[in-house]
Amino acid sequence: MTQVSSTARGMARYFRWALITTVIGLALGAVLGWQTTGTLGGMVSVFFICAVLAVLEISLSFDNAIVNANKLKTMSPIWQKRFLTWGILIAVFGMRIVFPLLIVVIAAGVGPWQAIVMAATQPAEYARIMHDAHLPIAAFGGTFLMMVGLNFFFDHEKDVHWVRWLERRMQEYATIRGVEVAIALLAVLGFSRLLGPVDSEIFLHAAVWGLLTFLLVEVLGGLLDRSQQMAKAGAQGGIGAFLYLEVLDASFSFDGVIGAFALSQNLFVIAIGLGIGAMYVRSMTIMLVEKGTLAEYRYLEHGAFWAIIALSVIMFVQTIVHIPEVITGLGGAGLIGLSLWSSIRSNRREGHAVTG
């Protein structure tokens, strides 16, 4: 009983701010529902939508938390703190509010204030513009995420393999310069041929920018982290990873932000729901780093990176046919769950071998 209560207190410590955000966010959702509809049913409906959006964000971004933890453990303490403070502000306000507004500003050719007014007074038109922008967003985000996943497996120093027959082969070919880029480009070219001429051009253009963004973040991060001036400032090993994680978080958010408009056309309802989910992702990241979960469950990050590759392919496929977000979330969660189960089995086998 004491052990259970101790575990509960430990979990509460990690998820305290996420739980506080949940209470405040759902309360704001209920108030917003009452103000926009004036009925008890409308208030309950908006409250429920905010809760569902939060669950959707958590299910879609659990692999994001694992990848964040994998990168975060290599960062200096000061940049870990900055990512977990500045990063959450960028994640909640930048990606869940500013990003959808920026898309409307660019796509509709209106000013930022007009975009906010449109979100508040013309939610249907706002949602239509966001939906029309899905093609380039999916191409950009899918390409970036595919490079993230491939970069993990095509590593000649990688010595732990989950899907052994495939991951060992990928490790062997890791010494070939640019093999990840070639695979990503082949995937992009393959999907572009399934689209019409106009959509194909848009898809290719956005995908190339996704690839360039990944490469530029890698190069810029390496240059900054090697800078003597940054080292003197105590930021060595941090700012490059910080930039990488922010772009990665943005790529994960694309699918959730666009998919959220299927549940609500109100930008502020979407921001509340996805913002709650983003807090849980940050809390899970902190817990994974501090408890050393990735080291304890050796295949967990493998499952997360396979889920990233699967998500990138799904984003490409979504440019052709619609795939419900629940399938995307369950697919990623399934791969992570399977890798966790494999890790537990492996630990048990090793334990039996030692005691035997």
C-alpha cells in the first residue's frame, strides 16, 4: 500500500502542472461554450471537445515525448530547463495558436489581425483555408519526420536492434553517404506521381523544403554547438538540440492541428484542447529523462522512431485519402506498446540468465 501511494505521489509530481492546466483549460472551454452557444448543452459539448482534443494530442505525440527525452538527455542542464520552459510556450502558443493563424495569413493574403477576426467570426471559412493548406503541410512535415526516423536507424554506431533483421541491415548501409536522403526522396517522388500535376508540384516543393529544413537544422545545430562563444556561455551541446526539438515538435503538431478542425472549427477551442495535450507531452518527457526509462526499456525509443516513420508515411498517404486521426494515434501507440513489451521480455530473459 505504501509503495502504491509513493508511486502515486511520484506521478503527481511529474504531472502536477499538466493536471493544473487540464482543470484551467477545461474550465475555460466550458466558459467559451456557454458564451458562444448560451446553452448548457453547448457548454458541455465544447467541454467534451476540449477533452477529446487533449487525448488526441497525447496519443499522437507520445512518440514525440520519447524522442524528446532521447535528445534531451544529451543537452546541458541549462538548455534542458530552457526547452522545458521556453519550449512549452513555443509549443502551446506558437504551434497551437500562431501557426494556424500564420497559415491563414499566407493562404488568404490577409493581415494577422484579420486572421484572428476570421477565426472568431468566420470559423467555417477559417477551417476551409486550413483544410486547403493540408497538402503542403503534410508534404513538409512528412518529409521532415521521415528524415528524423531514418537518421536514427541509419547509424553505424547503433548497437541495439529491435527489429534485428531490418535494423542490422540499415546499420550496415549507414556508411553510405546520403542513403537516408535518397530513401526520403524516393518516397517523395513515388507519392508525387500519385497526385495530379498541380498538386504534385505543390507536394514536391513543400517536401524539398521539409528536407532542407532538416538538413539546415542539423548543420546549424552542429555549428552553434561547436562555437567557442556558446561554450563559454554554458550552452554547448544545447542550442542545436533545442532548435532540432522545436522543429521536430512543430512537425508532430502539423497532423494534430489540421485534424483538430474535424472536431471543432473554433481556433480557441482547438488551442485549449491541444495545449492541454502539449503539457502532458512535456510532463512525460521530464519523467522519461529523470527516471531513466529509455535506458531501462531498451527498445522503447526504437518503437517511437518506427512510429515516426509510420506517421510520415501516413501524412503522405493523407494527401491522397483521408485517414482518421484515431488510426494514426492508435498505430503509433501500438508500436510503442509493442516495443515496451519486447523490452520487458528482454529484461526478464537477462534476469533469468543472471540468476541461473
